[in-house]
Amino acid sequence: MSMKAVAKTQPGYGNFELINLPIPNEPSDHEVLIEIKSVGVCGTDLSIYKWTETVAKEYNPSFPLIPGHEFAGVVKKVGKKVINFKVGDKVAVNPHISCGKCQFCKNGSQNICQHRPILGCHANGGLTQYVKVREQNVFRLPDHLPIYLGSLAEPMSVAVHALKRVENDKNNTAVIVGAGTVGLLQVIACRAAGYQKVMVLGLNVDKGRLKIAESLGAISINIETQDVFAAMKQHIGMPYADVVFEAAGTNSSIKLSIDIVKPTGSVALTGIASSSTDIETTKLVFAEKSIIGCRAYNLATWPITMELMGRSIEELKLIVTHRKTISEFAEAIELLITRESLKVVIEPHKM
């Protein structure tokens, strides 16, 4: 029997094709076979499609490569020694296959394991109909969560991990720079954590996304039409924030984030800049501001994510703006290129 998959068939721009592959064989003792129900298409997938220099150098995969690292589904089979899952469970997958043996893994920092392939990047991912994954990378979704929202577990884990990296009882105001999926999920995470004021900064092209931010309970600011510092003083009472989450990944947004965080405050970087950034370090030294790198998530992040998603269903529904079948993958890519979408979810078992 065969299954459908979207694959990057060779290097270069584009080269995404719908192909047929054999359905994976029986799971080994510690694996589960998952029937994939939803796959989020994200900026990394778009970079693989465009085959940017950074992606080509970092991932260096074999072809064909099945992309997709944000995915969820239903357990179809379990290995003989699997103890935490049964057939029919709704699950999401942590795509970082950490080694479990290095010093970082042993210290609970699996996100910076130096020997971890990422499903959908270095190895075949979830943009297909079935996949086998080791048990420790699988997490049960809340029973009442619609399965199409399950693919948001991966980017939500990014937001949850960033929040933990800057956790402080004195943090009452947060500014999020960037109105993409992770930025808006950061709103949900911050509000759930008790931040009194949350503000999202975006551009003219983000008007629709900024409206979603407002629906999520945040204050939205278009930095191309409003003075950021004046707007912050108006809405949060001061021209700076306790913590800033940089989720845009541009040189200008990183510099802005440093400018608008309070003295002694922290800037959490989740966005990945495409080139090096010149930083005026005296601003950090004189005001004792901190820049904190936030790489993906750890295994301990995911149970927190599952609980948060279970009580944020209505908010999560606002994030998914388009649902496509696997045969409509080209349309999904185009929606990302044109920025006509926020989060596009592909449902592989719908043709």
C-alpha cells in the first residue's frame, strides 16, 4: 500500500512535488505509527521551498525530503514496549530527535543537542499521511481539541519556552515584535501567564494579523503609522516594557526590541535573522539589559503546551486562517509567499 507525500525532490527554488511512497512498516518496540491529520506550513518550509543559502548549508538533506515539522494525528499502531499511548489517541509530535546522551540532553536542554536531526528539515517530516516516531517525542493532545489545531503544538511550544526563558514575577508588561504565528501564540502564552498588558508591534502588511492580536486581548501598534514610544506610554503607562519577545527575525526588529525594553529588562529572541546584526552594546551595558536566545523547546516544555492548548481553543481557532488538502500544497505555499494567510494547515487525508 502507498501514501501521498509532498517532497522536495532536488535542490534549488521550488521542486516540491506530490509523490507516492510506501506506508511505513510496523513500528519498532518504542515507536508509534501516526496517521497524520494536520500539518502546519511555516516559514522554515518556505525557506526549504526557496532553498535559501542558510537552509541548504544547515540541513543538507538527502532527496526526496518530506518537509513539515508542525504536525499532529491519530495513533494507528504502537510498538510492543510503548506504554503511554494506545490506538486512537490524538497526538502531536516534537520533531527534534535529540540524542539523550550529550551534556545538554542530560541537563534537560534537548533543544541545543548537537546530534539531533529535525523531522522535516534534516530528515523526512510530516507532510505526508503516515509517519513513525519514537514514543518519547509524542505527546497526547487534549481530548476536546479539534485535531486540525493540533499542528499548532509545535509553534506554541516555541512561545512557551521563550516565556520560561524570561520568567520573572516582576514582569507585568510584554511587547511582542512581530505579528506572525509565533508572535500571536506568544500573546496567548503571556496572557495565560498573567501579564497585565501585552502589546504586539507590526507593519502595514500585518493589518489583518494585528486585528487578530486585538481579538486575543493584546494592544496592537502599527509601527509604520504610529510612534512606538508614544503608543507604549499611552497604553502601558511608560515608554518601555518589562520584557520584549522578538519574533520577527529582522535586523531592524532586533534593534527596536533592545530600544523598547526597560533598563534591567530582557529581550527574548525567537526570530532568526537572515544576516548578522550590528548592536550598540553600550545600550545593554549602561542599562543592564539582557538578550536571551530562545531555541525551540525542551521535552519538559510540551506537557505545559498541551495544558495551555486545552484551555485556549477559541484563541487557537483565530490563528488558523486556511485549511488545505495535500493536493493543494502549491496553494498553501503561495499563501505564505503573498502573506495572505497567517497559519495554513494541510490535512493530508483529505484530497
